[in-house]
Amino acid sequence: MHGQPTEFLFPNDHGSVAWTVMIVLYPYITGLVAGAFVVAALYHVFGKKELAPVARFALAASFSFCAFATMPLLLHLHQPQRAFNIMFTPNFTSAMAGFGFIYSFYLILLAVEILLVFRDDIVDRARRGGVEGLLYKVLALGVTTQTPGSRALDHKWISVLSVIGIPAACVLHGYVGFIFGGVKANPWWSTALMPVIFLCSAIVSGVAMLILLYVLACKFRRVAVDDECLRSMMRTLWLFLILAVALEELELLNMAYENGSEWAMLSRLIAEKLHFSFTWLQLVLGSLVPFFLLAIGMRRGLHPGVRIGLGTVSGLLVLIQVAAMRWNVVIGGQLLSKSFRGFNSYVPEFGGREGLGVALLVFSLPFVLLFALSRILPLWKTDAADAH
Amino acid sequence: MSCKPQGCPSCHPPADMAPDPSRREFVWDAIRTFSFGALTLTALPILVSEADADDDAKAAAPPPDAASPTTGAGKDKGKRTVLFGYLVDTNKCIGCGSCMLACKNENDVPDDQFRTWVERYVYYKDGRVEVDTCTSGNFSFDQKPALDPKVVDKAFFVPKLCNHCVETPCIQVCPVGASFMTQEGVVLIDHDRCIGCAYCVQACPFGTRFINHKTNTADKCTWCYHRVVKGEKPACVEVCPTGTRIFGDINDPDSDISKVLAANRIDVLKSYLGTRPKTRYMGLTAEVV
Ligand code: SF4
Ligand code: SF4
């Protein structure tokens, strides 16, 4: 009786992987877009008033990440000059063909919602003279009068856009999961759960990023962290972390329990190739530890300083969890040769178009934009302040 | 499986019945299929082959400009539609690697990338099974140490190439339609359209696609489309000294490939994925993927 052959890679699978660290970064950034938007929507649509201090900032953060979400893709394409063909000559049987449209729709939606949310301030400043006034006149789209009627209409549209934005965010990120989930050639990817897993981890990453940025910005601006707001974000994070991790692990458990032909290699993939990034980073450090930290940190009556500490550390760990998860899915899935008999290897280079250096640079750009936005728009003003 | 060459009249209607063997032919096929089906249960095998014929014809749906000098049959009244197929008889392969060399020369394939390759399966008496390839030098397994017959149960070679599937995941996922199928069922890539996203590389279950280092676009075996439309054989088929690789029109009952397909038990790779390869195999074992 002969056993199963091992250690054989199809010759084209040798060497590097087709989707590099840029394709790890792409779902990471889109995830932050969707996650940050959900926080804004929790305030605008679900009436979570305690999130008021971050509601506007969340929207701006979502927009900033969205503005650079396509950059890793462009850097990855081997013929980037033809990128727009995805929209000009789309092949609609491709899961990827919808990207341009869904993405553009979402970016426009975010931009319009931001212009409406900040409309009062923009109109106000449009009356100023000089270049500054001109900038705000452009942002006011030329209409520099506000009446109670127009204000009411703006608010109505903000609600409408937020309501549309929720399914749009789900589509945007669920869709990213579908790009992987729909590849039947790859047993590590091919599961109907993939879109849902991506969506939950997107929300997790967005909320975690907001917690971090909120705490940092408060320090930077020398104002006190709003305890209720932070606590609310930590509770949201805790809930979605449980959901995301449960789904991620259930999917694996299911594969392990079914013990199909692919499991022999997938279990080896986890044990040998992804041991550190999966077991330690994604599972222990990124999921278990923040689960406990958040459980403690969201208790009522906790000392605000302790809450800030626990929130910040959990936020950071969860961001690492999601980055590890993206890596494990995108890179992990490609390490297994299509022969299902051996493993490829991939160590990202630092230099080069698809290197870590450029990836870090691209990842820093949304923060630069967010900072710029904070200079021209009052991101920290709350509606309550408006009312006064 | 494709429509078999011994074919029912509906798969290969006489010339006078097929004034425009494209859309109208399908309609007739469908009508005939239904009436046969209604008449008798014994028509079941016909139904199956009809459905397959439809699929294969669908697979052969051309991009607008894919008609070729010899095979633009769909346009010529009364001519049969050519549907290319490929058969690998692994029983005959000796692992000489001539095909790989010919392919590299014919298609200017980069050194470390492969449109075709040959795998060697070695079954040892102690239960081990080892698979390897020979991807350097002249690609001949002669360069490797000889196997010791005393410790080996059996060993054989399996050439691999694009399967030119009927249900192609690679064409399905291409976001810009750069991957397409010709009228004759050949899966090709338009290198002027490909954006190099590599989604097709991920989607092909057989590892046959790669991003060509030289062209920076997706690449894979074309069954030497530039040759076969002129009536020549693919370079690998031409040089194979043992007749392992057979290429031809599977819609022509008299072609070599049709005869071998009809008379033998035929396999395809990873059939469970439902891609319905048109590159077929003889002599596979369960270990070959
Ligand atoms: S073998 Fe791969 S590249 Fe060739 S047609 Fe099938 S899926 Fe496409
Ligand atoms: S690499 Fe080229 S052929 Fe392949 S899916 Fe992308 S655009 Fe299409």
C-alpha cells in the first residue's frame, strides 16, 4: 500500500507568490474604511450618542483610508497603466470587476457625507477672504448660504447616506472577502464564510484604529478622553472581536472536523508555515489577550486612566491581530502549492515596488491626509457643540 | 466529456441542416433534444451527449476576432465547427523533456517559468511515493540519478500543460476580459489587455498560469495557437518522440485524437473541481493531481 506523496510543488509555484504584501495591505486598509464608517453610523443611525466625540472624526478617518485603498492594488498590478480598464471594459463574471464601481461609489458617498456633516463650518469659513476662503467656497460647492430649511435637508441626507453607507460598507468589504472566498482552486480560501469573516474583522480593525487615534489625538490636543465614549468603543470592539474570532475559528474547526483530503496539508500549513503569525499573533496575542483586557477595561466605574491604558493596548493588539489575519489568509493561501503537496515560501523584500518600505509609506498616507483634514475641518466638534 | 465523434446527427448536422451553425443550430439542437427526450427514455444517453455538446459549443464561443484561417468554420456554410482537444498518454512518456525544450524555444518562455512540464511519479516498495520534475538543463530526466529497480514498484511520467478547460475559472475571474476562449476551444490571453492582476494565476487549479517576467502579463500554454491555426501541430506534440502527446479536432471523428479518445478509458485532472478539462489523460493513478 503506497502512501501519499509529499513535498512536491508545481514548477510555477516555486519562488515568490503572485500576490504580495501589497495584497495584504489592500484588505487591511479597506477594512479600516468599513470599520471606521460603522462607528460613525452607530452614532448617526443607531443613536449611540456617547460616540458623539468621535463621530465626525470617524467619518474623516474612513474617508482618509478610502482615499488610499486602491494604492496597494495599483502598485501590485503588473500593468498599472491599464488599471482603468477594470471600469472601461469590465468582465462582469469576474469578482474583481465590480471593485472599481463599488469603490468609487463608496468614496463619493463618503465625500458627500463629509461635506454635509461639516457644511455649517464650511459655509461659515467660506465667507473668509483669500485663498482660505476660496478653499472653503470650493468645498461649499459654491453655495454659501444656509437656512434652517437647508440645514434640515442636510441632516436628512446625512441620515440617508449613513443608512446607505452601512450596506455599502458591508458590500465593499464583504466583497473583498468574496475575491478570496470564490477561488475554488484554493482550499484555504474557498469558503462561503470568507466575506463574513472579512467583514467582522474589518469592523474590529476600524474600531480598534479609532480607539488608538482618539486616545492619541486627545493627548495631542491636551483634552480629556471622554470615558463613556471610550467605553462604548471598547464594548463594540469586544463584541465584534468575539464575532470575528469565533467565525475564523469555526471555519477552521469545520475543516478540521470534516478532515477532508485538503486538511492534511492545511493543518501542516498552520503548524509549520503560519505557526508564529497564526497561532501566536492572530490567536493568542491578537485575540485572547485583548479579549480579556477589553472585558476588564469596559467595566463601569473603572479608573479612566486604567481604561485608557487597557483600551490603547487592546486596540494595538487587535490591529496586529487583523494584520496577521490578512497575512495568514492572503500569503498563507499562496504558500500551499496547487499540487497540495508542498509549500512555497515568501519573505517580503524591503525595497522595490512591492516591498515593505513602499507598503509602510502607503500605509502612512491616510494618516497624513487625516491630519490635513483635521487642519481644515473641525473634526472634533460635536453636534452638541453645534446646538450651543 | 465532449460530444463523441461517432456522434448523433444533432451534434453534427448534415450541411443542409445547418445554414448558420451558430445560434440557430443551438435552437434546433434544443428542440431535437426535447423531442427525443419526450419520446423515449432510451434517449437519455443522447440527452447527456447533447448537453455536453452544448457546453462545448458554449465553451467555443468566440471573441469577435478569433476566427482563424483554417478554423473559422462557424462562418462557412456547411463546415463543421472545429473543437481542439489534447490527449496525454502517460504510458508512453519516457521523460526526455523534448517537449519542454521545444515549448521554451517556440514560445520564448522565461527560464524559470513553464507552460508545460513533466512530472515523475516513483512508487517505492517501502510505500513511499515521490514526485519530482526536471526543470533545468535539457529537461531530460536522464540528468537525474537512475532509479534502482530493486527498490521501486513502479514509476511513470506525467506531462502537464494548460487543460483548456470548458468551465474555465481563469476566464471567469479575469476582470478585464483579457483571458478568453477561441471558437476552437483554445484558452488564450490577450497580452495587450492583461493588467497583470494575477487573479487568473490564483484561480487556475492546475498551476499552469504565471505572470511572465518578460511581458509582465499572465502567460500559459496556448496549444501553440499560432501553429495550429495553420494546420500544424503544437511544438510539444511535434517533437514528442513517443507519441505521448496527441492533438487534434475532437469534432472530427476521423482525427487521430478522436479515435484514441473513443477507444480508451480517459481521465482528466482534478475532475472534482468541475472545470471540465479538454486536455485529457490516459494511464493516471489516484496520486496524480
Ligand atoms: S488549466 Fe488553468 S489556465 Fe488552463 S483553462 Fe483550465 S483553469 Fe484556465
Ligand atoms: S492577470 Fe491578466 S489575464 Fe489574468 S486575470 Fe488579470 S488581467 Fe486577466
